[in-house]
Amino acid sequence: MNIQFRENQEAASPLTVKTAIADCDIHPARATRTELYPYLAKRWQHHLEVYGVHAYQGMMEGPPYPKAQPNASRRDAYPPEGGPQGSSLAFMQKQLLDPNNVQLGVLNPLNTGQGIRNHELSAALCSAINDWQIDKWTSKDKRLKASIVVGNEDGLSAAAEIRERAGDKNFVQVLLLSRNVEPLGQRRYWPIYQAAEEADLPVGVHAFGFGGNPITPSGWPSYYIEEMVGHSQCQQSALASLVLEGVFERFPKLKMVMIEAGFGWASSLCWRLDKAWQRLRSEVPHVKRPPSEYIREQVWWTTQPMEDPERREDLFDVIKWIGWDRLLFATDYPHWDYDEPSRVLPAGVSEANREAFYLGNAKKLYGIN
């Protein structure tokens, strides 16, 4: 669906959704550059003013694709009081939560300090983001729940942050990104999975992130559209790594959520992994079962960007393979490729599957009564 069509669609009043829904990918934004300062020690405030964040920048990181910029969000999502899209709770309530009957909204903050090479600074920023989520969002609207943001390149400090937040009902999952220094199955990340499993918290793997490597397996793309399509490639690499490194075997109660990369590729990835595993399983004796079994038992998928095949029956075939109980509805608010809740499911879906798709699966996964 092109951007102009999206703008025209969103300019109209959204259709009221009578069915209560969970939105499992909402992106809150900071209203000002210094909004996190009250949650940071003076040392880090001074550091940011003088030195910045020292993430990989410039040509090493590739061109600044617009998804990370303000123009990646809906033009009608600017709050009337000013600030970037997604920075106003009152306007989010008016534009998203209330008209769509959102009973559960999961916050996934971006641009948080994850992946910064100064691990102490990364941990400080992530902790500040977590405090900010409570103070500005979840404490003021009980429909909203936060994700524990962690400095993922330092597994030990990330695990400590998870354990500190464990049991806090403001949080329902741990948040990682799909592009990292190494594939997510590598042992440097295992302390994160151990802490999440202990806390019975799902781990969400959201598209984006920069580990200093090209964002496609063959180098830097020329166009934004290539990056958008490439999200699913990154997620496939991350998921294959998690399976083949033995993460799911080692942590059998770990739950993973693949966020904002679609889900239509799940079946083909599993078929290929199973076929290769049958012939090469002696290389990975720690992977004791077909890869598809781990994925079908321990992985959930958010729907945005919703698959939109020409034949709607093909969508049902994909979902049937994944399982209606493994899909979590998401809008990606306030980004331009937002999925309107009332328009994503075609006719012919049973009431039980529709309820599970929009709300039931998310409440069960996140332990919301």
C-alpha cells in the first residue's frame, strides 16, 4: 500500500472497532531531546551534552533511511500541543486507544540507547527509558504496558535490568532489536534469555537496530523500500540463529515475539531449516528436534506489516500453518505504515479466531487478566 494512499486513508475518521483489541506494537516518543534527563545521573547528562552517544554513525552505518526520522510517521499524528508524533499521551488516547477500543497497548520505544558501544551509557539510557515509560505512560493509562529496554550488547547488565524490573506489572516483555553485533543466538546474549525465562517474560525482537554491519546479507541497499522488505530477512537470520545455537533447547520456557517484520515467511523458513537439519544435524547435536517444532512452540508474531496477498485464501493458509493462537495484532502507531484495526482481517474469519487475533492471544501471552 503506497504512502499517499495511507495518508488519504488516515485522514478519514477511523472506523470504530466494537471488538476490544490489543495493540502489540506502539511506539512512544520523547517530546524533547532532554526529556530523559530527570532519569539520568548528572554524569550521563553531562556526557550526552559533551560527547553524544558514540553509536556507529556515518558511512559505516549506511544512509539514514527515513524510518528512523520524524517523516516516517503519520502526518496527522503530530500532537496539537507540539512535539513529534507519538510523544503525547492525550493525543494517543484520542487518536488510537479510544476510537479503536484498545484494552491493551504494548509500548516498544525506539532510539533508546540499545547497541551503543559505551555499555555503561547504554545501560543508563535503557534504565532511564524504562523509568520514563512508567512515569509518562503506564502510570497514567492502565491500558498501556511497557517493554523492558536493555543494553543488549552487554548481556550481564541487560540481565540485571530484567531482574530489577521482574515482577513490576508495568512491564510485560523484554525488548531486543533484530540487527546486532552478532546473530541473536550467540552466547553473549544468553544471560538475557536466562533472566527473561526466570521472570516468565517474553522477549520481543523488533525490526531495526545497527550492529555496524550492512542491513542486508549482500551490503547496503540504495533505497528505503529495500530496507523495508529487508526487515524480514533480518528476522529470519535472528530466528535461525536462536534455533541453531540451541537457545530454545537450553531455555525451553522462553517465549519470543517477532515484531514488525510480517509473518508470511515463517513457514518457508521452517521448511528449509527442517530439510537442512535432517541432513546436517550431526553438526548441531544440541538441536534435538526439528527446528520447526521449537519455532511453533516458542515463537509468536505481530501482524504489522499485515500480509496482503491478492488471494485472501493464501493469507488463511499461512495463518493456518502458524496457528491463529500465535498471532498478535499490532498497528505500529504512529508510523506511516500503520495498520487500521478494522481493515486487516477479511470476511470469513470465525468469531473465536477473530477474538484471539485481536485480543485473546496477547492477553494470554502477557498474562493480562
